[in-house]
Amino acid sequence: MSFEKQFSPTDEELQDTGPPTPVEPGKHKVKWYRSTTYNALVLGLCNFLAPGIWTAMNSLGGGGSESPYLVDAANALTFGLMVVSCFFGSILVRWVGIKWTLIIGTIGYAPYAAGLYTHNRFGTDWLVLFGAALCGLSAGVFWMAESAIALSYPEPGNQGKFLGLWLSFRVGGQILGGAINLGLNVDRSTAGSVSYSVFAVFIALQALGPAAGLLLNEPGRVQRTDGQTVTLRIAHDPWFEIKAMVRLFFTKTFLLILPLIAQATYTEAVMFTYLDLWFSVRVRALASFLSGCLALVLGNVLGAFLDSKRFGLQARSRGAFFVVLGLQGGWWAWATVVTTGYRDSWTEAIDWMDEGFARGFVLYMVWVVGFQLNYLFLYFVVGNLATDEEEVVRVSGLLRGVESAVQAVSYGLSSVGIMASVGGTYINFGLWGISLLPAWLVIRQFGVSLEDQKLARDYGRAEE
């Protein structure tokens, strides 16, 4: 069954053969350690220990360094390599299964943290780049695997909650990093690098990632409350998978959501570089902590709404589209004004005691919240596109590959002076505007009956 077919059914498919027999959720008893909630917690723990701690380090601004440029270049290398490892991730799933693919994906994160430690303590640059390369090779595999699990394990009525819980652990790393850094640097009202003691904690936590992955259930051992079996595997040879991935990428529907993916993921480098470039060490720590708390709460609110049984799929998807993307537009307009003002006056090391502090600080807070909401909504959209278990793995690989490519460009450009100060904001504002119409063409089909699709198609033929 093809990715494109969901949005362009044939006349034969539109002939009603009777509604499928519904499976009533909650009627099947499950063991806690086999449940989808348990697996969401384990997946979240893996996310916390790997990309969550990575986010914690980068949410300190420039990886906690005095200048963001080397770290932005290293992150560009990481995401560039992730494009490759994401694309070939489905082949690894075929060889070792989804669980061990996830475990393998956690291995490369600790060397990156070690590189930041030596850079902040001894001024060593090469290990930052070497650690970034190792991180990129494993992180792409991890990203692909965790997104495939997040999209295929939960019951349809629990997908939003599953996604919210999973992504809560991601910002949990940011909250932890901000709390540790704030405690160590609360008296530092100047610019500079954060205490290198922070990174010793991060290295230890990331080294626990593979052990956490061992707690995950294999797909066949997961028990869902709707009684359905989780199947998540790749049965075809590597060459077949490569061709299938290429075909999937060039389907109309995936091409239409490319700008939506780009505007959602380009933001990360922009907001982290902004924090490091303009604010003092203790403000960076406070912003990392508070924004993570807000993102955690509001992300789960959105997840609960996306699962709400009070509204149909059409209302939920369209409502989330207008709210999430509408807020993004307002925040980018605000960001354009703020960053342009900072660039013109070249204000540095803004502290919470300084006049005008709130304007720039609150902008960062809503940026992080918007990133979380955007990300969760993006996965909700993708979760409504894949039509079988193999396609879930492929679309997850493509999604994470595109994310990585966008972030490689974003971090690469953010390592250049003018792009770090204002250029990233302008580009991201433009990407947001470009994404609206293509995304709407896909999202407006959610919850629309096959009969309505046939009427719309026949009407289009008549117009021709």
C-alpha cells in the first residue's frame, strides 16, 4: 500500500463494502511492563539520556561555550552525517530489529559530551568535531528508530498522549541542564562559558543510554488495550529498501510536507545561538530551565487535545494547524523586530538586572514552547500518513533525514556572524510562510470521508 494512496483513492476503493468492525479500546487487559504507556516511558528515558542531554548542552547556548561558532559548526557536521544514517536506518532494522537499532543509536552521544567537556576545560577543539561525527553516525539511527516506535506502538486514540509523554523527556533534558547550570552559575552576570563540571554529569548520563534501551519491549511483545498486535519490521532486501525510500520521498504528499518539516526544525539552531550570543551565563541557565518547564506542560496539553474524542480528526487536525502555525507566525514577526534591534545596537551579555531584559527573554521562552508544539504536531501529521508497518519505518527515516539536513544547514549558517545574529530569524520566518499552503493541502484531507474525496475529484474533472 503506497504512501500516496491515502490521499488519492481509486473509484474501486471508494465503493463502500461496509464499515470495518470497530475495535473498542480499553477492553483488553494488559501487563504494565508490556503496555504502550510503559514503552512510552522507556522510549522517553532513552530520549532523555541521548538527544535530551544533547539538547540540555545546546540549550545552555553554544554548547555552554563562550562563543557559539565552533559548536554550531560541529552540530552542522552531526546533522549532515545524520542525513546518511537516517536514510539507511531501515536496512539496519531489517538486520537487528527495531529495539537493537535504537540501542545502537544511543552509543555516539557520550563522545560528543566529552568533546564539549575538553573544549570548555582545556580549549581542545578537535574532540568536539570528532565527537560530533560519532554522534551524527549513531544519532540518525536513533532518531529513525525512536520515531518509528512512537508512531507504531500506541493505540490510535492514545497517539497524542504517547507523543506528548515521549517528547516531555526531550525537554526534560533541557530542564535538568538548565537547573544544574543555574545552580552552578547563579552569580555569573557576565558572558562566558559554563562550568565544565556540568559536562561531567552529562557524560555519565549519556553513557547510560544503551542500558535504558534494553528495557524496551520488542514490537511483538507489546500489549495494546485495543487488542491489536504491533508489527514493526522490514522484510525486504537492502536494495529494495533504498528504492522504496526514494519512491516515498518523491510522492506528492511527502513533498508537500517538506516545508512544514523545514520550518519546524530550522528553529533549534536559531534559538540556541540567539541565547548564547546575547545573554549572560545565568540568564542562559534560567531560560533553559523555565522554557523547558513550559514546553513540557503545553506539549502534553496539545497531545491530549489531539487524542480528544470530543472532536473528530478533521476538527483536531485543522484546529491544531491554525493554532500552532498561527502562533509561530506571530512569534517570528516579534523575533524579527527583537533580533534586528540587538544587531543594530550589538548588545551583549544581557542580564536579568538590565533594562529591557524581558523583551528578549520572553521571546526565547515562546520560541522553545513553539518548537515543542510544532514538533509534536509534525509527528501527528506524519502519523496519519503511513499506511503499514514497513512504511512507518521508511517515513520515519525520511522525516528524520530531512530534519537532519535542515538542521545541518541551520547550524552551519549559524556559525557565520551575520547569520547568527539576524539571518537565521529572517530565513525561518520565510520558511514558515512558505510551509502554510502545502501543509494545508495535506492536512485538509484528514478526517474527510472517501465519498467526499470522490465528489471533490469528480467536481475537479467536471471543471476541467
